[in-house]
Amino acid sequence: MTAHSSTQTVPSRPASELAKLELSISGMTCAACSARLEKVLNRLPGVEATVNLATERATIHFEAGALTLDSAKAAVERAGFSASEVTSIVREEAHEKKRTAWKIELRHFWIAAALTLPLALQMPAMFGLWPGGEVVHDLVPRWLQLLLATPVQFWLGARFYRGAWASLRGGGANMDVLVALGTSMAYFYSLVVTLAGRHDLHVYFEASAMIVTLILLGKLLEARAKARTTAALDALLRLQPKVARIERDGVLVEVPVESLAPGTVFVLRPGDAVPVDGVVEEGSSALNEAMLTGESLPVDKQPGDQVFAATVNGDAVLRCRATGVGGSTLLAGIIRLVEQAQGSKAPVQRLADRIAAVFVPVVVAIASLTFVAWWLWSGDFQVALINAVAVLVIACPCALGLATPTAIMVGTGQGARAGMLVKNAEALELAERLTVLVVDKTGTVTEGKPAVTDVLAAPGWTRSSLLAVGAALEQGSAHPIAAAVVEAARAEGVTLERTSDVRAVAGKGVEGQVAGRRVMLGAPGFLVGQGISVPDSDCDPLAAAGKTLVALAVDGNYAGVIAVADRVRQDSAAAVERLQRNGVKVVMLTGDHPATAQAIARQTGIAEWRAGVLPADKAAAVNELRAAGERVGMAGDGINDAPALAAAEVSFAIGVGADVAIEAADITLVRNSLHGVADAIDLSRATLSKIRQNLFFAFVYNVLGIPLAAMGMLNPVVAGAAMAMSSVSVVSNSLLLKRWKPGR
């Protein structure tokens, strides 16, 4: 969680301590709808709600006992919409409903287009674009115009009347009110003129029918474009395997993934997708984990290593024991996180929400003033009516409502593809503003695992023989340094000798018999204390580099020294340079020794670092930087660095375990690399750039469109086409984010 303040203050406790309910909302058509519903839900006691137009979801946080599903659905219905709880079944049903609705909408559009086409064909004649330049208004007989326009207005356009009624009944006004009001004015005026037989007056059946048809087309295009913004989430959902293979009586059988329980042993054949999270028990293979990390290189797996659902096995058979099933897999957590981020609201959206809340009443007022002003000035009722209709039709707040959420949806989806899991839109917005990144050393800049870096053997000894003696003595110890020595010996294929009389000397080292020889191993001072000379020329350069030294003596004689260190990640220096090049200063905080910290900082190009820092002191350091006016992010392991992660404006958890990673930070980087932080900041900047472009287009469209319509410079049909295309253009601009790729 971040420590920054929020403008939403309904609950007094953090959202993590509140109950949560997600609702799928039906009936929203524009930003005014989502703004009104959000306002209605936030009036409920103890409730904080956000409503996302693009995802058609309401996310509600509430104090325990303050809300039930039925009361939440009732509140939604009072606002003029319908709701259902979001579950895995609802998700599948929603996808099927959208597919069915798309087919119906497509059929309705083609019917509307067929009925409107004869009306549209007479428009060139109405503007004098007929052979001879003659202006002809009734190329199609009026009775036929009425016959064609009526089903378009009241059958195919019924959705606008239903939406308008639901909106007005709920105490607000939305886009449907504008469309229903504008097209009805044009239709009923034309109907009265036709029935009265006033051939001296024009009719505007073509305007009402074409407006409805064009808006239906715009909604179709918008729905298709919006579906593409959720492509990343849909791809993740498709990754979930449906079956697993388990062994019964020596035979492999397929069972539904849902039937697996923790502890169940499953078998992976070459090319199989991993059904659930687990641990390798038998076999060695390389798995493609690109869907998690964004890295195409396969990852070697040995007994004891973790495997994750939906990753793909290589060319060997593995037997694994399930550890996370159902909603407890890393993939399920990623899907929840992506949905949560796509449903959240960035602070930049709040201005658009405030405008949307009053937009429709203001537009109706402007249309009324337009009608009155034109009638008084020109004395022509028809001109006044048409200009008022144009104002109503062009002033659609859809683009305003889609500007932010569509960009957030595409951005978070691209982040998930690249191994970046964004918890909320606010974090994505704040990441672009960071000026300082505070990093933990162990596990963030370094690999987090001590390893042998140097072996200096005394005369008469070799690297292999020294490792053989040291590893033999250390093989019974669980100490990380001992494990590093044993791992280095095994990596070189060294055979470990038998030992006896091994005893640890507290805080100093270990001694015992190895193949009948007396061996002492420990810090150089341990050997010196036993009267054994340890050359400074061997130790001083290694100690100055911040490495931990293990000296060995055999039968009372110095045999050599082994240096152990937590190695810097191969790409840390490049990532630090990239961050600094992009204007983000990197500061390293570590609880380690100053010499070690200095060596790591020197290797990675980090200019500012602090050593011997306790977890609580890290939080104080973050707050100190913020007090100095810096915008501070924190990258750590998500556990030991919790105070500092909470103090930062945006927190990044790098390459930690699934459950901890999902809960610990604003942005979780599945890949073990600081490049992920640079990618997240880069993605934030790209996403916010799209949001600003979208909001600019949406505001400018209305700022220019409404006055032009009010001044009589836009035909209602042209206004309808422009309104329909405005939403499509905003969503299409958001989809350009799909071109974003992680950098290096």
C-alpha cells in the first residue's frame, strides 16, 4: 500500500481492512451514467465505490456489516441500472452475453441501415447536388419517409428511450436523454408537418433516422474496440489449463484441474502446460515462463524448484506436487490483479467525472437557449429546431468517460504481458512522476543468494582440492555461506570426503577431521587466533570489495581463502543507468556492512547509498526524501522492506513469491530485474500520455462542437456522425498503447 493521501475519504480504514464486492453493471451508456451510479453508491453509509464505464464494473469497499449483495443491487436498480455479482461463472456468462448482444446489435444496425438508406440517398438533392443544381426535399414521398423512419426511431432506437427513462427515474440524465430528445424533436416535428399536409414546410425524417443509425454504428465500433482493450485479460483467462494428468495404477489419466488438491502429485509430459502451481519432485526440465516474466528464455527446473500454472514444460517429464490450486495459483492472482487495476480509477479521471455529473443538464440548457435565440432572431421555427437538435446530438459525454479507463485497461494489460502487475490505476499514474527510486540491496540489486566468487589457494593446493576440503566440512551446516561453498564444490563436480569429529566454534567457524586430516575453517581472525598465519595480500583486496572471507587451514597450515558474496544481478548496472538516464535518481539502502554496500554501489553506478539501515530506518529515509520534495518510489522484496514500501508513493515488489508479491506492493514485478521498475515507469508515462491525449480530444470535441452546432454550422446528421466517431477515436487512440514494448 502507498502512504499518499486520497481524495476519497468515506471509509476511515484502509481498503485492505474493508470487505469488497464487485458488481457487473448493465445499462450504462456514457460517463454521466457511471458518475451518477458512483454518487448513488457512495451515499450508502460506510461505503466507498468506484464505477468504471469501460469495464462496466462497480468495485465497492465497505465496513463489515454495512452492506449486503441485495442492498447493493437495490441501490444500483434505484439509479436505473441492473447488477450481478462478479464471479468466475459470471465472467464466462458475461463473455457469452456480450457475444450474443454483439450479434443482435449487428443485426439491428444492418436493418436500420437498410431502412435509412433510401432517406440518405435523397440528401444530395436536398443540398442542391442534383443534376441541374435543383434543390429537391421530397425525392422520397413523405408517406414512405414516415414508414421508413418510424421503426428506426421506435424499434431500433428503443434502447435510447429505455436508457433515458431509467436515467431520469434514477434522478439524473445521460447520453440517452440527449439522443432521445434530439431525434424525437426531429421526428415528431416531421410527423406533425406530414399529417397536417404542410408541403410548404420541410420534414426531417432522414435526420432522425440517420442519427439513430450512425449512433448504432458508433456503439458497434466502440464495443469492438473496447473488447480489444481487454484482450490481455482474455488471453490470461485462456491460459488456464482445463485438465491435469495424474498417475493411477501406473497409468496416466486426465482429470479436471478443479479436482486437484494441494499435495496431489501430477505429471508433466514434454510440451504440457502446467495445470496448477507446484514443486518439482522428480525430473529436470526447462520451462517456458514467458507468460509470467515476459522473458523468452526457458528456465531450468530441478527437484525442489517451483512451477507455475500455465507455464509450458520443455522436453522432459516432470513429477510435481501441487501447492497452489484454484484461486490460489499465481495465474489466478495475476488475473485478479489485472481486473482490479482495470476496474480502478486514476486521479486524473476525477475532473472528467465532475464534468460528466453536470454535463447533460448543461447541454439541455444550451440547446433550449439555442432554440429560443434562433427562433427570436430568425423567426424560423425549423431552423431553430434543427440547430437545437444538432446541439443535443453532438454533445455526447461518452468520449469523456472512456478517455481514462480504456487507456488504463490497455496499459495494465500490456504490463501483465511484460511481467508487471499493477494493483491500481493510481499507482500507474503516480509512477510517471517519480524522481527518486529507493532500492533494497539484497534480492533487488543483488541476487539475494550468497555464492562463491573467488578461491585463492596456497602453494600445494588447487581450487578444486580447496573446495573439496571446505565443502566436506561445511556440508552438514544450514548456514548460507556453508551452502554457497557446498554448491560451488558440486558445480565443479568435486567429490566430498568423509568427515568426523566436526564441531562448530560459535561465531568463529568450524573444525573437524576430513579424510584423516585436521581442518579448520572460518573467518581469517579465527585462524590467526589459533596461531596460523593468514596472508593479508590474499584477504585485504577481497575484504575491500565487500566480500565475506572463509579461510582454511589443514593440519595447522594455511591452505587458502574462499570469498563469498551476494552477487550483483547481471543487468542491475544497466537498469540503474537506464533509470538515471530517464531522470530517476537511484538510492540504495541496506542493513549490510558499509564496505559491502560501497562495493555494490560502485559496481552498479549508484551514487548515493546508506549502510547499516534497519527496516524502520528505511521508512524514515523514504519520508526524509519526500519531505525534501522528491517523489519517491521504493523497490524491495515486499516483506522485510514493508515499512519503506508503505512510506513510498509507489512501491515495487521484485521477483518475490506469489502470495507475498500480490499483497505487498502497488506494482509487482514477476521478473527478478530492476529493468522491470524502469519498464513500469516507462509504461506509466506512455499510459498517462494517452490519457492526456484522450481527455484533450474529448474536451476539445465538445468545446468546439457545441458552439458550432449552436451557431447553426452543423447539420444534425453530421453532428450524429461526429458524436459516434468521437468515442471510437478515443478508444482507438488508447489501443495504440498495444505498440508499447519493454525497453532495455
